[in-house]
Amino acid sequence: MSRWLNDILCKDSLAKDDLVQLLSVNEGIETEAVLEHASRVRNTFTGKKIYVRGLIEFSNICKKNCLYCGVRGSNPFAERYELSKAQIIELAGAASVAGYTSLVLQSGERNDNAFARKVEEVVAKIKQASVGKTGITLSCGEQSEETYKRWFDAGAHRYLLRVESSGTRLYNKIHPSDGKHDHQVRINALESLKKIGYQVGTGVMIGLPFQKVEDMADDLVFMKSVEADMVGMGPYIEHYHTPLYPFTPLLKSPEERLRLSLLMIAVLRVYMKNINIASSTALDALDPNGRMKAVFAGANILMPNLTPADCREKYDIYKDKPVLREAEELIAKATGTFKKNGLELCMEEWGDSPAYKSRVHLPEANIRNNSALK
Ligand code: SAH
Ligand code: SF4
């Protein structure tokens, strides 16, 4: 590895200029060196276990209109679906039988009472049915502090809310200015979640039109400044029926977006050593092994998709969303590949974020007991 690159990677703390330099390395040897270094950092700081979360996309009904997203409320071509309470609880039960101890429940954004109540009841039922064994992460967009609190009290203990872009300039380019997409409101929501006691995850899309390497470095600085416990980020992938689609000619090639996404994960790992970093599903849309590659770039969370196949197709946030690789296939493949590389796929532990533990000064032993978080 070149001396200058090694020197930056081994610094105690990285300044924004360092992040820009790391995000600007050439493809090939330099990129590989950063990814390999990040993988070693992960092994040292969060360990060699790669934790699993079963992803259930329970509804694509959304009142928002993010300009990049295929299930935005005003896309007339999106076929809407919503799993019933009983269906979600049944899926969670089947997941538990299959060995999952962590689930992510994700949906489009709705703010009506019926939705808040449904999520609350589903969370409580899943906790009850699993005798507290199933750890629940929610990702249902911006909600009032009261709703977040109700869901937390029902038993959810992690929440994912990507800021999408940390800079207001870029955020406003990829969201409509209709009063429903306010950057500051989203940032405030992250603070509410933290105040309530959630382990908080955020993230961004990589390779967006108009996005510069400085914006990506700012995104990493933002993640550190909000003390994210977890991060999920992945490539932006265009979708025909979105207002951002006409900007497709501005995009980098899929290969380059994949490389940048892996590099961003790796640089984040070097920058925030003890957080949980998820390998996002969108990576598989660019490369059938995209999610596995992210693990070898420093990610430590894998999220097999447990949404029933007919609904998964309709949760169509970007084009070529991979529907092929089934959860069991991913688990089997990952188990073998990780073993060969000294890693272990771990389903039976929650694998909560070590960064969270140190943020709230929780002793190691308490973290797996959800009641200790309240
Ligand atoms: N509605 C919730 C959660 C579900 S959407 C929310 O928005 O927070 C989950 C994520 O999908 C979003 O955070 C966004 O980052 C990602 N997403 C949406 N459209 C995308 C696209 N075209 N390419 C890549 N990721 C996309
Ligand atoms: Fe809705 Fe989330 Fe898509 Fe925005 S990104 S339109 S909030 S599902």
C-alpha cells in the first residue's frame, strides 16, 4: 500500500480532508487496500461475527414524494399493498422458527392513527409471542415523538431513518419543496429517537445525481456528529417512474456506483470503528454479490429479505430490485463464504451496536435485555 494511504488509514482521527482523500482513491489496488483495511478494523472493533436481521417490508403505501423513490405517493404505476397485522406476526413467527432473533420492519411513511396503532400492536405481539427474544428495528419514516415513544414502549429498540443526504442543498434537490420534506424535520426526528432511547441508525444514498465527493465526506462527518449507532447506506439506483429519472445521464456507471458504495462503507468503518454498518439490499441490484462484498469492506450486518415474493416485487423503490436471492440462499452462501474467511454468520444474538453501549454507558451484559434500555 502506498505510504500516504497507509498514513491516513492509521491516523487516530480523520479530518474532512482525509475523508475526501480516501473517497478519491483510484479503482484497483488503492480501493482494495482501503476495503481490506476496513475489514480488519471491523474484526478488531465489532468482531468477526456478522449479525443477521430479517427484513419485512410490510407496506409500500407512502404519503411522501421523494423524487428518487419508486413507491412515492404520487406514482400512479406503483401497485400498493399492505400486510395485515396477522400476516406480519405470522412472518415474524416463521422467522423465529427459522432462527432469526432480529427483525427489521420497514414501510412507506404514513402518519395516521390507524398506522401508528397497527405498528404498536404488531411490535407488542411479536415481542410477546417470542417472549422478548426477537429484537425489533423499525424503519417507517418520520413520526411524531409521541408515536416513536409508543413504538419504543411496545418493544422496538432500534430505528433506521436515513437522512438521505446530510447537505441541505442536495437534500432539497432530491425532495420536493411541498412542506412535507423538510431536512431539519428529518434531522430533528433523529434527535427525538435518540432522546427516547432507541439505537439510532441513519444513512445516505451514494452516487446520486449532483452528488460530489465533498458531499459524501460531509455525510460521514454528519454521521459522526449525530453519533449514529448504526448506518445503512447503499447506491442510488434510478427508477423509471420518478422525477429524478431524467437525470440518469448524469450518473456514474453501475460499476463505479458499486465501487463508491463499498468505498464509502469502508471509509465509514475506519472513521467510526465501533458502529453497526448494514450491507444494503440495493448493492445486490448492481452486483449479485454486492451485499457480500460490503461485508468484506467492513459492514457487519446482513439483512436477508423475508417479505413474501409477490409483495417484494411491489416494494419497488428502484429498478432491478433483486427479488431472486431468497433469504435461505443468502444465508447458506454467506455462512460458507464467511467461514472460509474467518468470519461467522450469527443469527442467535441481537448483535447490538457497541457504539450504542458506550454512548449510554450500558454494561455489555445488559444490552441483550431490552428492558434494560428503558
Ligand atoms: N419510508 C421510509 C423507509 C423505507 S424507504 C423512509 O423513507 O425512511 C427505505 C430507503 O430506501 C430510503 O431511506 C432510501 O434511502 C432508499 N431508497 C429509496 N429510493 C431509492 C432509490 N431509487 N435507490 C436507492 N435507494 C432508494
Ligand atoms: Fe416514501 Fe420512504 Fe420512498 Fe420517501 S423513500 S417516498 S418516504 S418509501
